[in-house]
Amino acid sequence: MSEPRRLEQGATPARAPGRVPFPLTEEQRAQWRPLKRRGWKNNSMVQLTLVRFREFIREPEAVFWTFIFPILLAAGLGIAFRQRGPDKVPIGVISSGPGVAAVIESLKRDSSLVVESYDDSSGARALRTGKIALLVVPTATRDSVRYVYDRGRSEAANARVLADRAVQQGAGRVDLVRATDTYITEKGSRYIDFLIPGLLGMNLMGSSIWGLGFAIVTARSKKLLKRLMATPMSRVQYLLSFLCSRLVFLILEIITLLGFGHFAFGVPLRGPLGTLFLICILGALSFGGLGLLSASRARTTEAVSGIMNFIMLPMWIFSGVFFSAGSRR
């Protein structure tokens, strides 16, 4: 077996035929770029976009939180806060005293009141534990009653007004002004009509920020960005692949959530669809910019998670997603 030959001083080692030095310089990339296969399917932009789709589909958690969770949340809150009409107010009447029967009869004529009879001790206990909102105590004279309630409770003040109206009408009071009621049911004024747009905005915010920021930091922590930079891919194509995939998911999110709200709860869609999609695209781009800003400095997934939660938490609280911000006191 022959001994290996030593290189003379100043000589360079011979390269295997057909092997390309790594990493490539810009001149070498320009030289090899015409040799790659043609066709739009082999374009770096197309392949990177397909990678985003495959990454998303292969993660059941991402599919659940993006498409299924908003529907479940809308269904749960829509059923819990559906319009059921005014609640009946429970009140109690002390069963001892003159004129009790007439007072109870007058109160039971009002369909918005639930009347129960108590003695002195049980009535005080029911009022203290919140079982009733108001306690009606007949006095020694037939032409007067006493109301016992906590004026700090809004339902107690309402019960006082309803009970006094029923007692006065039972005693023969006549309203000098005749009033009539007209009842309407208008779609757009329900809680579910307020909730669906808020859920759509929240979903766009979460998917845009997490979908961009978390994916970039994950690729950085796995050294995948360095590997991708050695390919003919450009930085612009890498970011545009996120944009294209987000636009496709944006359309699916809008159709899924708004379609569920319309067919399940009859949520009306008012205004042109073009304006809706334009606003959603602007929102997704804005939130995507925040996600990119979050990923620009973070080096670990834990760090970027904290940054993104810090950005999104004030929006969840003060944006009025679940309840109107203007109704807070």
C-alpha cells in the first residue's frame, strides 16, 4: 500500500470533480442560478409558501386555535348571553299583619314579580342571603306598607319600583297619562352581533403575531435561518412567503367565523365585502408587523412568547372584544 503524498509548500488541496465550494459567494450564486430548473413550481417563493402551509397543517394545535376555538367561543358566549327577556324579580311579603292578602294579590298581578310569603325571621334570612331582592312588610294600618331592601343593589331598587307600582295599582291608583308599548326585535343589537367582529379581530391579531413572530424565532433557534441563507432564497422571498400564507389563512378565517355567526345565530353582514376584506388585510399586516418586531430581538421561544403576550394583553383588555369599552364606569 502506497504512502499518501504530502502537499508541497504553497500548494492547494485538489477538489473532487463536480464538487462546489461551500458557502457560495454572490458571484457563484449568480453563476449557478441559470442552471436551476425552470418553472413556477420550483420558484423559491412558491416553495417557501408551501412550507408555511405544510407547517400549519401538520400542527393540530395551530388548526384548533385558529379555526375551531373561535367558533366554540362564539357558540358558548352566544348561548350564555342570548336574549331571554327581562328576568323576574323575587320579592318576599311578611305574612302577618292586616291587609296582607290584598297586598299579596296586588303583587301577584304583576308578571315581572315572583312573590313568596315569609314570617319575620325567615324573611330577614332570605333578604340577607340574597334569595329575595325586596321584603314587603305590611304595617298596622291597611293603607301603608314598608319596603326593606339594600339600596346598594340595583335589582333591589328595581324591585322597589315594581312592587310599589303593583301595590298602588291594586289600591286603585289610576294613571293620568295613557301609555302604549311597541316591541321590536332588531338584528345587530344583540350581544352575539357585538361579539363576532371582536372575535374576528382577536383571531387576526393572535394568528398574525404568533404565526410570524413565533415561526421566525423557532427557525432561528434551530439554526434554520442560516441554512436557508445558503440557498438561492432571498430575504424578501422569505418574508413574502409569510405574507402570502397569511393572506390565504385570512380568507379562511373570515369565511369560517362570519359564516358560523350568520348561519348559527343570524348575525347580519352590513356594508360592502370589499371594505371588510380591506380592513382585515390592513389589520393582519399591522399585527404581522408587530410579530416581526417581536421576533427581531428575541433569541428563544420563551422570550418571544413573553414579548408577544406583553403586546397583546392590553389589546385584549382595553379593546372591548367581549364587552363594550364605552360601557365601563
